[in-house]
Amino acid sequence: MPERKPYHTDVSDEEWSFVAPYLVLMNEDAPQRRYELREMFNALRWMARAGASWRMLPTNFPPWEMVYQQTQRRLNAGCFEAMVNDLRSVLRVTQEQRGQPGAVILDGRTLQSTCESGPRAGYDGHKRKRGSKVHMAVDTLGLLPAVHITSANEQERAQVDELARQVQHVTGQTVKPALADQDDSAAQAARDEGMELQVIKLPEAKKGFVLLPRRWVVERSSG
């Protein structure tokens, strides 16, 4: 392809040296490779940052159909999950933590629906929003081992089993305590995956953001 002016979303040389091994599904000189692997990834980075539809990909990138096709192939092959999991371990080690967490925090948030949400959207009566709910598990450094997305009307406690399953899968069963601000009805789902759910109640009189006790110190002893 002809030379183009760089976008601020283009991958740096240092980033590319880490990313490239996860993306190679065929040899660099394979006859069916029509576009440079790095340019395909730059196009995906632009898409992720811009939040645009595939057909709005700038024409100085490879065709959007090719970028979409390659992205789906890599999603199905687990390339991005492997990349993120290894990067999370590297970041933890640089913070003098073990590569895999020993504890996680379970939480969720409701995202306002868009016209693209369609039937996936639901109504969260507590947050008074219609949209999707993101159920997530983070370690005590704020890094994300697992995420599960449902319609907004799904209860967070009902998703604990899926989150716990994902966490233990990506960490290799290293997690024991899991902190949450939901009721004990989810405890059995956590125990089924070898985790002990510790419920931390929010003070009833508090509104907005509240720093829960032990959220950020639990891993000093277990993680």
C-alpha cells in the first residue's frame, strides 16, 4: 500500500515487538497475505479508539472487510485473550506481585444503551438506565482477568458463577478470596469454583463512591 501519514493510534515499535507474535496466524511471506500485518493491526487500533462502524475505516488502511475478517479469526483463535493475559502477568510482576492474582474484586456497572444495542438492552431499575450491564472481576491492581456482559436487567449476583469460572480459567485456579458488595446468595456459585466470596456491605447512609475496607490490602497477604 502507498505510504500514509501516521495516526496517533498507530502501534509503536516497542508495542509491536510485544504484539506481533500473538497475531501471526500464517507466515509473514505466505502467498495469501495481501496486506502488512502491522497495518492490519493499526486499522484495528484505529477502529477500537474511534468507536466507528467498520465501513467508516479510512481508505488509506487495508479494506475494512479484510480487517474485520482477520479480527474475527483472531478472536476465534483466542489471540487477544492470550495477549491480555500475558500482559497482565507482566504488569503484575513489575509491581512486585506474583504473575497470577490470589484475590479478585467482583463488581458491575450499567452502560446506557445505543441504537446498536437492540434486543441486548434491558432496564436496570436500580440505576434507572436502559442498556447493558458489565460484570467484571479485577485484581487489586485494577487489572481485568474476566468480564461478562448481559442486558441491564440481569442481577449481578446471578453472574458470579460465570465470572468465577472465567477467573479460575485464566489464572490457573490461583484465586481464593473474592470480594463483593452483594448478598450471600452468590457465595455457593463462588465456592463451586474454589473461591470464597467475602461480602463487604456498603454503609447504607453513604452515597456515591465509597472506598470499601480491605479492597486494596487483601492481596498483600494472598496475592
